[in-house]
Amino acid sequence: MTDSTDVSDSTNSTNSTNITPESLLAGIRESRLVGIVRGTDGKAAAQAALAAMAEGFTFVEIALTTPGALDAIREVRAAAPAGCYVGGGTVLTVQDVDNVAEAGGQFMVTPSLAASIQESARRGIPVLAGALTPSEAYEAMNRGATAIKLFPASIGGPGYLKALRDPFPGIPFIAVGGVGIDEAAGYWEAGAIAVGLGGPLFGDAGSGGDLAPMRGRARAFVDLADSFARRTAAATVATAAATAAAGVR
């Protein structure tokens, strides 16, 4: 899936990024998918991330808990297809932000309310901040988060997300944790702008496993997101037509 937003040339410097928070958010809303690579081998993680991009994923993060993660981010940044973006995951500290930005990471992802949220926002780097409760989600947005990574989403499922969005309709949520091919549409229907996919997408690919099954799963997720977008658009058109017809009577 392609992000059509206009971005500047890549710079790979510690204080710049080639996608703004607004553009990242728009792109994630369009694609509805974020890939999450976590493994035991940085080289394998880079190849897995690039394979997911080749199958249609626009946004992929590489977790810093992966050995060699920074080198993997550099490799993906250098080889990513046009319109695809690589970020750093499990970014907790100011130093983590500095390291990921220096490696060419274009967005940050946290698992919690960490110091990295404010630091990323200060630098103008998009940050998907981990939160679970209403208080955490509100606080993360106050600290400058671009969107909230609802983690672990599987604790409450789509029903919890829907309830969480009732008092916070303006907060963009990305459901992460235990989201597979059978669960993704439920989170979109509950209002998630996207789902984050780790194990259900990559399996052991980030540790050197076979990329072929992962590529198949990536295509299935992309197809599912495309199908959901078409259904949603059709329903919106039908509702608008019905409203207009009712107004004529």
C-alpha cells in the first residue's frame, strides 16, 4: 500500500526526519497496517522488514531489543522502496531516540509512557506511544504522541477499544498485541486507525526463518485492509445517498 503524502529527501541526521507527524498519521490511516519486527538477528530482521515492504507494507518498525537493530534500521532505510518508512521500536530513552534517528529511523514507537515520547516530539519526529488505560492514553497525547499504540490490545479486545474511544474520539489508536488475521477487522470496526503486527505477521522471520510464509501472510493482511477500505467507502456512499434521498422527501 502506498503513502501518497509529499515528503522531503532523506537526510539520516540526528535532528531531522523525512516524514512529519501529520504525514505519518495520514499514511497510517490509509494503509491501516504497521509491521513490527522483533527477532534475534539484525540482518534477518532487516530482510524481513524489506520483504514486508515489498508485499505492500508502508510502515515497519524494528524493535531495539533485536541484536543489531540499529544496523538493521540503516540497511532498511537505504534499501526501502519509495514511499516506505522504517522506524525504531521499544524506544525508551533520550539516547534511544538519538541512536535511532542517527541510524535513519523515521519514526519512534514506545511500549509505555517513556521519556522518548517528549524527546521525539521535541525533535519533530513522529512517535507512536504505548498506552493501555484512559489515563495513559491521555497523558501520552499531552506529551506529544502522534498516535497511541494500544498495547497489549488483546487484554480487552475490540470492545475495550470502543469503550476507550468513547471519551477520546479524537485520539488515533493503533491496536497492537495479539492481533492476527482473524482479529484485525474487528479493531478497525471498533475505530482503530491501524493494527500493529508482530508475531502474527513475521513469525520467526526476524530470527532467520523462512521469508516465504511471511510474504504470504503480508499479502493476506494487505488484501484484508484493502477489502475493508472498499467496504467502508461503499457503506459511506450508501449512507450519504440514503440521507440525501430522505431529505428530498
